[in-house]
Amino acid sequence: MRVTAMSVAALAMIACTPLPALAHPAHGDADAVRYAWVRGCGVQAKPCGDWILFRRHGSRTRLRDARVKPLSDKGKTLNDDLAPLSVSDDGRRVAYFRKGDGRLVVRELGGGVHVIADEVPARGYGMGDVRTMLSQDGTRLAVDYVGEYDRGGKPKRPTDIYDVATGTKLGSIPWDVTLSGFSPATATRSWPPGRASGPASTS
């Protein structure tokens, strides 16, 4: 498999419950999100309650419209699993699946919400098959599908890159290339035609 190496910002990551989605806000930004957390309940520590955003100044904010338990490709709630959520490295934006309609959205700390225009996850995939990654400033969102092959045995879907402000897709990264992260200069530099914005090298 080819691997794309980028100038990597510290990334928000989700794995098991309970686990924080980490960010590294600037020292002067007291309102920025440091990490997001969800409780694990019972002996098996199944995810429960709301996502909680921990701010740099010490306060906590419940993200009440974010899904905690993902939906399968058939629309069934997976009670043992954790829905994807990611925080931009500057701690100003959070990407998650919305409870009401299941849409993938990016929320700004000021309250604005940007809806991704495409149907995510794609048909035949569940929310648990998706991993999201925000750029350092939260202006770009990567949507990756887990696994090297889809359920039909064909190469998996490419990683799609979206412009958060408009919700539209900028481009895609081939399925056999691994996105390592975004450069801080994502918004001002571009790859070759047909690729999403951001510098990259392949090895």
C-alpha cells in the first residue's frame, strides 16, 4: 500500500469508550475545545449519555445533537459501538453525525453548523465504517472508509475531502493511499488537478 506523508497537525482520534477526541488549541484561546469525551456505562463500559466538550478554561459543554451510538448500513443502532467524532487541532470546530437526521455536520464553537452535502456514509456503509479528520483550522474535512476492501470484495471507496464552509467535495484520495494528516497551509496550497487541497508526498 502506498502511504501519503503530509505535514501533520496533531489529530483528533476516536477509538473505544470512554476516550477523548484530542485537540491542541492555541494558548490564548480559552474557549477552545481541548477534547471530547463520552461516558462508558455498565460492566462492559458501553457508550452512554452525550458527548461532552472540555474547554481550555475548564468548562464543559454537552453536545446534545451529536450521535453517540452509530447506525448500521441498515439503519440499526449499534449499542456497543461509538459513532465517529473529531475535533480540529485548533479546538474551534467539531465534526460528528447529527442525531435528528443522521447528517454529517461540522459545528463551530460560535454555534454555526455546516452540513456536508453528500450522503455520508455512502450507500451500503454504516456510520461505524467511517473515520473523519478535520484539518488544523477545521476548514477541510476528510471522510475515510475503514478497511482495504468493501463488502463486495472490490477496492474500498476513496477518501473524500470536503470544504467545510460549503459542504461540497473538493476531491478524493485513491483507496490505496493513506491520509496521514493535513498541513497548516491546507487552505492556500493545492495538489495536482483532480486532488483535494493540501501538500502531499507519496512513498
